[in-house]
Amino acid sequence: MSDAPPPAPGFGEPQDPNAAPPIPPVPPIPPPAAPAPPSVPAVPPIPPSVPPGAPPVPAVPPTGPPAGAPQAPYPPASPPPPGGYSQPSPAAPTTPGQWGSPQYGTPQYGTPQYGTPQYGTPGAGGYQPPAAPYQYGRGLPTSANLASGGRRIGGWLIDFVILLIIAVPVYIVGIAAIGTSATTTTDSFGNTTTTAGAGGLGLFFALVIGVAVLQVLYHVGFVAVKGQTPGAMIVKVRVVRASDGQIPGWGPAFMRWVPNLVNFVPCVGGLLYLGLWIWALISLFTDTNRQTPFDKAAKTYVIDA
């Protein structure tokens, strides 16, 4: 047996025409090299601000005038030029004896703004403007209700009965005084004549005037002080000023009674007085604010108490 190597392909032996050519081996891919870390330069040591063994630094003397010396006054401020431009002014020293360089600000241009500062809508915890004063609708508090016509008539009737109870006994006394002071005379023909005494007549007229004054004081006084007569207190109504809803006071209370003076007009006083009360009754149910002629004369309302 021969030890000779086998013949190379293509030499000495026939090759298969259908065989695939041999694949050459793939050489290995070397791994990528890792990047080198950046080099950090060494920080040189910081030398001391004062070398060891150096003499101390002397203190800097103040640049302003010595202590206790009078301070120079500020130069007078010049008025700003037209147009709102403000001249820079040197800053005042903050410490006596220390003067620095003057401080200048940025000049302001434009027209200066004057007038009341404008405020926006206040936020929570911010500026709160003062509350507006309370507004009355028709001169009355918003909770007030105009008194009904029926209740006002009821109050007037109660007052009429109270005054009648006071007046009737007074009139009886006056009439009795006239009767007791009367004298009877008979002439020669037998005719009898009765003549009232001057004392009785005087007492009667005094009592009538007293009752009239009492009625005026009754209506005017109660309305001026309390806004209610006893009859109004019972039916729970009250007279108030139309301007502010308060008790009328003496002036409006008296003006509220003045229309009754039409009763003293000669010849037609009774008719005028009757027409006045008819007008008052109609107004209680037709007037927008239920104002009678007495209310209109005094500028008052009648509301529920």
C-alpha cells in the first residue's frame, strides 16, 4: 500500500458535473474595541488669598465726611419737564456719613396717570370694596307690606269709638251747664222766655273746643311718636314716611291731619268734608300705594305692623 496523499480534486479522478462547488470558510469577525474613558485633567490647588507670613491689610478709611461733621443739604429738586419725563435723581445715603455714587433709574415716558385708582374684581381674601348703602324700593323696606283697606277702616272705626266715648260725657256736661244757667222770664202778656246764662254758654263752648283739640292731639300725637293710634295698634298697621320708612314725626303727622280743615270752609265746608272722606275710601282700593288724600298730603304710607 502506498502512503502517497490522495490526489486533489480535479486531478486523477473524475468530477461530478452536478456537484456544487465547495464553500470557502468564513474568517472570524474580531469584537469591537471599547472606547477609552476621557481623561480628567488634574485641578491645580487654589493658592491662599493671603500668603502665610504676609502683613495684615490696613482698613480702608471712609470716603465721606468725618463723623459729627454737618451734612451737606440735598440740591433742590428741579420740576419735571413736560411730557411726563422724570429726571434721574441721586439716591439718598442710607447711613449718615456714607455717600456713594448717585443712583439713576430708567426715565419714565408717557403722560402721567391721575384720578382714582381702579380696582378689579376682588378675589378671595383680597380687597373688599365698601358695601353700597341699603336701597329702599318705594321708600319702604323690602319686607314691608301695604296695609289692606279693610284693616285701615277697622282701625279708624276703633279710634272713632274711643273718641266718641270721651266726647259724649263732655257734651253732656256742657249741655247741663247751659240748662242750669238758663233763666226764664214772663212778660205782661204771659209770654215765657228762657235765656241761657253766659256762664253756661261759655263752659259749653270751652268743652267743645277742648274735645276738638283732644281729637287733633290724639291723631297727630300718636302718629308722630309711635306711627300708630290705639286703633292702628289693635289692627296691627303703622304709618311711616315714604322717603325712608321711618316713624313720621311731628311735621308729617300734622300734615296728615290738615285736610280735615276743609270742614271749616263757610257754607260748603260740610260738603267738602264729605267729599274728602269719600275720596279717601275709594283710594284705599284703587290707589297703587293705597294712599288716601291724608297720606298724599303728608307723603306717608300705611304698612302692616
